[in-house]
Amino acid sequence: MENTSGFIMILGLVLRIIGLVVCTRKATELNRSASGWGVFGFFMPIIAMIWIQFMKPYLQ
């Protein structure tokens, strides 16, 4: 049972890192705050990745 919980924790950490990277790159493409989206992508990876995929570029 301990091996399963350890695996789930590692999988969760990997998902958070992937969310951080995906959101940061996409935010840079859209002229958004890369650091803000990176933090959001780390703490709520699934929601952040879905949300940023539907955003339009920020025009200054």
C-alpha cells in the first residue's frame, strides 16, 4: 500500500510540473503573464491547462 501512495504522489508532482511548463509556454505565446500562469498551472494543473487553451492573445 505504501508503494501505491508514493507512486501517486510522484505522479501528482509530475502533473504539476507539466502544467507549469505548458501554461508558461502558452502564456508567453498569448502575451500573458508567464509567471502568474506558471503558478496557476502548478497549483491547479488540469483547470489551468484547459483554461489557457481557450484564451485569445492579449493585444496592447
